[in-house]
Amino acid sequence: MTEKGNRDIVSIGSALAERGRRADGWLELGRRADNTPLETPVTVVNGAHDGPALWIHACAHGDEFDGTVAIWRALQLVDPSTLRGALIIFPALNISAFEARQRVSPIDGLDLNRVFPGDPTGSYTRRLAYLTEHLVKTHADYMIDLHGGGNEFSVVYYTLYHAASNEAGAASERLAKAAGSHLVWASNDEWLRNGLFTRVTEAGIGAMLVECGGEGRLHEANVHAHERSLVNMMRHLGMIDGEPDAAPDGAFLMMKSADFFHCAMGGVVTPLVQLGDTVEQGQPLVQIRDLFGNEVEVVTAPVGPAILLAIKTYGTTNGGAPVGILGMKQ
């Protein structure tokens, strides 16, 4: 794998950083209704010493804020004069969704993480997907994508990578294990085939996701988990000093696949299990009650043994909506 961080100048949008410098700027993603630029902030830290180029972004889904604050904190530990390699940082990548405080862009209603490789002549989200993938492939050796549960879900702290049978797949696994969580999902799931991490791993770039947090709020434990992951992975890549604070090899709980599970009835939601619990097939997970207080459904685990990775914390649901995510143990 190459080291794209060994450049005299790193430039993304209006952020241009020479060796040993940090630069903040903006990248235009589209146009507002008054035809003024729709821009997202970008930070480039071009280390004084050779090393890899690491791309980090948060808010691919606009209601997942924990990673944004974690980025600010992790950057406080980075000194451009001692950094080995380069950081390319987008604290709120999907800016239109971020401004709307919702998962998807209000411009076209599409989920950015499902439409890669995108389309340079398509709608806003497809254009953003195309631009993002092009920039990652051009500028990055590794990519970190920070996620959470958004407004409606709470997500346990875990990491996710695409288990590709190439060098980048192996590098992605090492990165995911270095982050700090003992829960690791090694994905070859078909429904994530158009995810950015899947595509760039297949293209030779080590990539992973950190998942933690949700409820549309900032909880200190969740922000800290994201920050710890970023610091651990920069240490793992040799970009900053120190050893990763990660679980030993024998302590990882590996998952081979994961997916949402759904309710059939609508009503008030009461979770019956805790995040991170191991559940068996058929085990009750969520109770649904109507507005008279009558139980209308108990959603049970469709598979097992599995780890409860996410649970709906929003108080109500429509019938047929997702109410959680289960990760199948290897």
C-alpha cells in the first residue's frame, strides 16, 4: 500500500497545508436555493514527517454527532510538527443532512451510505457520494467513517470492516481491532455492497467504521469511545506516538454479518434487552403497545446467537419499521 501522506502540499477544497502545517477550509458540495454555495468544513493536517494519509469523516448521516466532537478532541493531540503523514478531516461531511439534523439530505431524501459510487450528474446525495469516493481514492491510504444511532436508535460501541481477500482487507481488520472495542463485525454483507468502506477496501484502501452513540444527543461515554478509537488508530498507523489501548487478540467477539430486525405492528416501543447483550433466536427483544396500553406485539430475535448492536430508543414506531440491529456471531 502507498503512503499518500508524503506530500509537500495537501489541498482539499480551500484547505491547503504545507508540510508541518494545519489548514481549515471549505469544500463546495452544491448550491442553496439562492444559488449561494453549500459548503462543508474540511481540515487538513500535513505532518512534517513521512507517513500515511488518513481520511476521517463524521456525519455521513446528519443526525450522528458524537464523532464530530470526538474529532475536535483528537485533533487537540495532534501536532503538525511531529505528525507522521497527513490527516484529511470532515467533521460534518453530509452538510445538508447535518443542518436538517436528520439522517438523510432533505434535498433528495437519499441515504449517502447506500448510494456509492454515486453519480456526478445525479441528485445532491449521488453527487456527494461520487465526489467523496473520488477524493478518498485520490488522497487517502486509510479511511475512518464515524457513525452512531442517529435520532431514533442507540448503538453499542463496535467496529466494522469489509472482510475483503486483499491486502487492504487485512489492513482494515487490523485497524478495526486497534480501535478499542472488543466487538468487531467482519462484513461481507450484500446490503452493504454500496457502502463507501466496502468500495474503497476493494480498491486497495484500508477502511473501517466506528459505531457508537445515538438518541440525537451527545453522551460523554460515546464521544469518548469515538475519540479513543481515533487516537488508537493513529497510534496503530504510527502517525502519533504511543501504543493503542486495544483488546488482546483472544478477547475479540467477532461477528460475521448483521442486519436490521423489524416490527409488524405500530405503537409505543419498550426495549426488553440491553445493548451488547447476546441473544438467542426467538428471544423477546422489543414490546409494542397501542395507545390503550395493550400489548400488540413482542418482537423476537429472528436469528441467534447474536449480539444486540442497536435498539430503537425513539418512543414510537410504525408497523414494518426497523427496531434494532443484530450481529451474528462467527
